[in-house]
Amino acid sequence: MAKTDATGITRIINAAGYSWLGFKAAFKHESAFRQELGLILVLTPAALYYGPTHADKAILVASLFFILLVEILNSAIEAVVDRHGDEMHELSGRAKDMGSAAVLLAFIIVGLIWFSVFI
């Protein structure tokens, strides 16, 4: 995509459109994103029903969206690495492994948050 010189509300509208394209791409091309989205669709109602306070509910739901955020960043890293080429390279593997580790940490953080709210 070409860089535009849009400003003000036009820039905001364009940015929202690019974000929507990013969500669509993640859903279409990333099975992990679809699985995590399914998990969020199941756990969000549980968080809203069982969360003891409004703040707890917000933290529980936000933690779930944190997983999607990290997964999208991981997928972006993988896309850039894959665009560069499919030959094996130590740095490419390292980048993909670090992205995967970030997703794992996101899940651990979510587990800690849910555990601390409900225990």
C-alpha cells in the first residue's frame, strides 16, 4: 500500500480500514487466531457473569484480548519473515520462535490474572 498524506478524520478512517483488513487477514490466514478468538467467545461471557466486580470483569476480558493482540503481532512477524524467503536461516527461526514465546507468555499472564481473580 502506498503512503498517503491524509490527515484529521480521513487519516482516522483510513487507519480503521487498515485495522479491519488486519483483522480479516488474521482470521483468514491464521488458524491460531481463529482458535483464540473462539476461546475468547467462550470465556468472555464467563468473565462477565462470574467476575466479582466491574473492575475484575474488565481485567478478565482485557486479558483475553491481550492474547489476540500478541497473536496478531506474532503473525505479522511470521508474515514478514516468510515474505523474505522460505530458506532456513537462524535469524528467521529465532524471530518466529520469539513470537511464539510471546504468545505463550500472553497465555501465562491470562492464566495468572484469571487465577488471581477467582482464587
